[in-house]
Amino acid sequence: MGWENTPAQPKAGPASFQVRDTDGPVEMVTGPPPYYSTQGQDYSDYPRRNMRSQSAAPWWNPRSWSKKTWAIVVAAAIIILIIVIVVPVEVTKANRYPNYTKLNYALADEYSGTTFFDKFNYFVGYDPAQGFVHYVPREQATQLNLTYASEDSAIIRVDTSVGPESVPDASTGRFSVRLESQTQYENGLFIFDVKHTPFGCGTWPALWLVDPANWPDHGEIDVMEAANKATDGNQMTLHTTDGCSMDVKRIMSDSSLSNDCYNATDNNAGCGVRGSAATYGSAYNDAQGGIIAMEWRNEGIRVWQFGRSNIPTDITAKNPDPSSWGSASADFPNTNCDIGSHFKNQSIIANIDLCGQYASALYASSGCPSNCTDYVANNPDAFTSAFWEFGRFEVYKAT
């Protein structure tokens, strides 16, 4: 009945026997169990079966991980590296900001009193920005009463004498003035006392700095600018060649309009910042104006506006200290703009343009009647409020 291990043992054949049943004999076949040879077999290495389940390898043992698990682990490691290394770098980059250390300033130049206009050249001819004006020389401006100065104020006006019945009339443009300082500046602190700003349908006045012979290579700094009814407040803007952007950390109180200063972007919109309604136009004029200060240094360009009742005492004492003035109205840091290479040899310019590229583009949306050039040509009385009144300009250099 057991297994036979002897190889020479003959295999048993079937054996038969008979069993009688009541119905007759029945033949049954029987024999020994099958023979299994174990010669030469070594069962010592065969796996032993265990009725209990084998315990799985711990999850933290990499030898037990599948390819899918490895892929997940590698992806997680990459994400962690990005968080640990890349994110801090980007955060640091986003928070870069120049060090506006305090500078000591001394008065270097001044435009004031009855000689205010003596340090300016009068630009003569048609406007480079396609304005609907004839810029007149000093003699004609004086004759038409477009520029005049007293001990306290200097006035720049648009002509209000030429109407549609005049000969010649204003059908090719109205008389106006554009002043350009004879001195050109690089860096400094500029203090402008502005008592009245021009406004009205068709107007495009500006107080700005530029190198007229090298625009846009030497940049442009718009300190005060508006168009038509000027109800939106003052706009402060930089215009440059390529490679000057303000999509960086800035510390200022007014609102950014655009971050790309490149003159070929968005029809030369520049990187502008807009102040509140009280910073330009009728609201500003009703409050007797104020001081606008622009600091230009390698770290950046900043502009502050102070109402007449809120002028810092260090300005009135001619010892200005921008570090004590708090956040600027407009901040143009050098983070992504090399100020030193983009801005050079700037003249101070004050003008009152009419229509032109900017005011014409905004004319209809400003709620102004007719079209810009027809309105300007035929309505001289509409420009009685279109004048600048300045107190004094002061230019300070760092010592």
C-alpha cells in the first residue's frame, strides 16, 4: 500500500477477481497504487508550503515597489525640489527692489519770476506729434499774450483770439506754445510748482522731460499729462526703447496703467500711472494746485504730488528730502529697466498741444462735440481754461 522506492521492483499489473451477486458474477479489476520513482530527486530546495499567508514586504522597502510606484515617487521628488529650490528663487526675484538710500540735494538751477522764460527756447512750427497747432516764437507769443510772467507766476496759454471769421483763421491749427529748456539734465530732483493745469475738449497739455533730438533713444519722462476734459486725473508715464518693463515690485500710491515702457508697444502708450481726479484739471485748479516732484536717479524714477495745503516744509525751505515723503505717487524702479542707459540729456518741456495723436484718439469717448479739429478751429472761447500757471521750477543735484 505504500510507495515503492526500489527501481528494480516490477510494476504490478492489474489483478482480477470475481464477486457473485444475486444476479450473477461481477468481475472487478483492482491492483496496487501507481508507482512513483524518487531516484535522483532532491527535495530539500523545494519551497515548503505553509497554510498561513506569506507576510508582504513593508511599504517603505523600495525592493517591493512597482514601476508605477517608482514613477510616483520620482514625480513627487521633482515637485519637492521645485518647491524647495525654484519657488524661493522666484519669490526672491519677485521681491527685488532698489535701495533708495537718502541723498543730499543742493539747488543747481531755478526758473522763476519775470525771467522765467529766459532759460527756455520756443519750439516753432507744426507739432511732431501731429497736433492741430502752430507753435509760435517768443515774439509772437508775447504779442498774442500767450506767455507772460510776474514775480509770482508764469503763464502759458492757447490763443483765444482767432475765430472762424478771422483772416487767417484757425482751419490749419490754433496758435499755441511749446517751451524747451536750454539746459539738458541727467539725474536730479525736479520740483515743479503748478498752480493751474490746462483742460478742455481738444487739449493735450504736458509737463515732461525729453531729449528732442534723440527720441526715443534717450527716453521720455511725462510728469503731468492729460487730455480733453481731464476728469481722470494726472498721468505720469515713461517712454523708452526696448528693454524697460515695470512688471516688478513697486511702492506707490497711484494706479498702474501699463507695465511695458517700450515705445513700439500699444501705439506708444508707455508705462503709465494715473492719479486721482484731484491731481489734474478743474478739481486740482480749484484747490490752487500744488507741488509735483520728480526724482531721477539710477535706482529709479519716482514722482510725488502734494496739494497746496500739504507741501512738505523741507521743500519750502529749499532743503528737499524725498526719503521723508513716504510712498511716491508713481514709482518706476530699475529692477527690469536700466535707468542710466534709457534716460539721458533731458530738457524740461511745457506745452499745450491740441488734438494730435492722444487727444484725438480719446476725443469721442470724452464726451466732446463734433470732431476734434473742427471744434478747435471754430471755438476760440472754448480755450479760456487752457493755460498753465507755474510758480517756480527748481532743479536739485545730489551732492
